[in-house]
Amino acid sequence: MSKIFILTGEPSGDKLASTVISDLKKINQNIEYLSVGGENLNSLGIKSIYDLKEITYLGFTNVILNIFKIRKKINETVKSIIDYDPDVLFTVDSPDFTLRVAEKVKKLNPKIKTIHYVAPQVWIWREGRVKKIKKFIDHILLLFSFEKKYFENENVSCEFVGHPLLQNKERSKIDINQIIGKNKALISVFAGSRHSEIVILMPILLDFIKLMNLKYTDMTYVFHSTKEYFQLSQSFIKESGLTNCEIVSDDKIKSHILEKSVFAVAKSGTISLEISNAKIPSIILYKMGLINFLIVKSLVKTKFANIINFAANEEIIPELLQSNCSAKNIFEYVSNFLENPNKITEQVDKVQKILNTLKTNRSSSELASLSLNKFLQ
């Protein structure tokens, strides 16, 4: 039997990897697996050599504080992979961890084929990484078509497979009237998925809603939260005294809420793709501490924070960042859109044209699984 070692670094990577392996199992049952994964890979019967939480909590971007723990975990993972001796090492996202492991594995056993899914964002910063990556990655699976030029320029074997968030999924019907009142216009609000983001953005977003309530009396604001930070978000809403705010953490319900929304206000990130794919008009926002902002600003080379705007080379979706991220500014932008339906139509139409360039005819997981299977031939 062929052997694949699947290496993830956080729950999102575990989820992505599981969709690919699920499709791979449909076309090739003659494969044995081992992983560093979580509940999603485990549900496919794939054992993890240790609990994913053991590396997630380390925070691989916070290298200085965790340098010795990180080094130890990388070496432990490398040894397990070498001992397992797979035909393919399939690394998924989390480049600070997965690519460091892949580099060491390739040096110790060049025969192991290395395939990486979700390229590091070299189009945002540290483009020089491509030169290093090509020394130990045999093939890279790209989520965006515009990424190809960065890797092809360095003769790195790569393939555009599309973004999972842009796949059309079948959804069961859910009556959201049980969650929110009837005859109310919905606005979806995304305050982020990290503690630091929520603490900074929730007060601003709640002040924005207070301004909206002075002008509109028929709006319900639904905060899309993770299960982990549901209580934290709820505490902010309770303290604000607002009665027209709800929180949802169930992914299926969130999708239905989004599709029924008249507008979305979202923290900058991949959620913007999901909002855009649902054809919902939006603005994005982000705010961080001044020192972190200055560091990021010195490293980032793109003028846009939003992936749609980057692909279009135009600010189609308004970006309210740092000092511009205020309750007053959010209110003015949202109100302006709601009062001008033509602006909404224009944004949605432009966004759809950009999204069409980022989509593939088959699902990302299916294309990725076909690519993996080729390396086992």
C-alpha cells in the first residue's frame, strides 16, 4: 500500500486536509495514513501522532517566547515522519510549522515527495520565501490564480486548485425566524476569531449599532462568532444594553443568516470571500495596536487588505483600517450603501467578476486529491 503522512498545524488546516483526503479515499482505497491532525482527520479513521493542541497553543508566530518548545516539537515530528517513511508528505497551511518540518524531512530523505496545500502569502510579504521553498517542496497547491506567477517565476511546480470557501455547497433548510424576529432586516457582523480582535472591535461595532439605531428602527444585527468566544461576545452585548443584537456560532445557521442579510460588516480576513460569494454587499475593517501596526506596515507590500480588492487592484469593498476604523465611519459607510441601492448593485457586480477569476470548475478538495494521487503513481 502507498503511504501518506498528513501534516497540519491548526484546526482550520485539519478541516481542509480532511476534505481532500475524503475525496482521495473515493478514488484510491489503497493508501495508508498517519498524521498530525485533529478531530476532522480523526473522523476519517486517521490517527494523529499527538494532539493538535500541543502545537496550536505554542503560537508559531511567537517564536521568541516558544523557541525551545517549537524546536523540540519540530524535531519530534520530523523523526516520526522519517520512521513512518511515507511516499508523500502532505503539508497543509501553517507554514511556520509545516514548512520547517518539510525542509528537514526532505534533507533526511529526498525520496519522500512533499506537497503543500495553501501557499504562504508571498504576494503580501516575504516574497523571497519562494526561492527557499523550491529547495524542498515538490509541488504546491494554490488557492488563488494570481499566485501562480510568484512560483512559476522561480520554476516551482504549482497548480491552481481554487479556494474552498468559493465552492457551492448543498445546505439543509433552516428556519432562521426561530432565531431572529420576522420582518426585520438583517446585518451580519464579524468581529473576528481571535481574542485580541474581539476585545478591540466589539466596542467599536456596538457603538456603530447604537448610531444605526438612531436612524433605523427595523434592523437586527447578528454577530457571527466561534463557539470558543461566544460567551465573550455575549458579555460585550449584554454590557451595551442593546436589544436588537443576536449571536450565532453554528456554521450551518451562520450561512443561512449571511444569505438573508442586507449587508455585512466584517473584520478583514478570508470571511470576506464567503460574504462575497453569497453576493452580500460589505465593508471590511481592522484595528490593531500601534506597534504591531507599524511592524506589519513595514513588511507588507500590498496597498489592499482585502483579497478581492487585491485581485482587482481597486478598492471595490471599502476598507476601514486603524484610525479609520471608528463607529462613526462604519455608520456613514453602511448608511450610505443602504440609502443608495445602485452602490450595492455596483459593488456586488464588480465582486462577482473578480470571483469568477478565482473559481475552478471542480472543487478545491477534488482537484487537490487528484494531484496527490498522481504523486502516488
